Amino acid sequence: MFKIAEKKAITWPVVVEIPQDGGKTTKQTFTGEFEIVDQDELNQLALEGADLLARVFTGWEKGVGDEEGKDLPFSEEMRQKLLKITYVRRALFEAYGQIQHGRAAPRKN
């Protein structure tokens, strides 16, 4: 039986493909935190031209670090920095699309 759940927040793997010299990328993953919004709110955000990720990407659980690899705790300032990196935004959109469409995250090989 399908049960309607009112879950509003979820953690989800975010796979970021980081550009490298020579046209290659390396994949790195972190666990993002997202708020699930309903279709009415998605439509309203689109009509307003609002930044969807600024609304639904609420932080991370683990996996975001500085250049030396030290874990960075969530802060609003760091969230804003991530939202300004185009290839991170693409990864966040992909993750949120999986959530909204009920698609499982890709498995690691």
C-alpha cells in the first residue's frame, strides 16, 4: 500500500564532478540536506524567478571540506559559497531532481 508521508526534509548524496585539466573531471560526494516542497510551491518559485536551490538546499551532513581536507561545519556563509559554484549547483539540481521524482541516487561501484 502506498502511504502518503508528510516528510519535509531529507539527506541525499550529492555527486559533484569537479573539472580537471585536459577535459576530465573527478567525482566527489557529500551528503546534502534538502527541504521537500510541494508542486504548488515549485510552481510559485518558477513564476517568481526565485532561486530554487537557495530555497531547498538547507545544508550538509558530512563530506564538505576545505582545501586541506578538514571537515567544514555548515554555515550560511559556506552554503552561499557552494551555491555560487556552477558545477556544484548542477550536482545539487541533479540530487534534488532525484528526490522530487522519486528516483534512487546512483550507487557507488
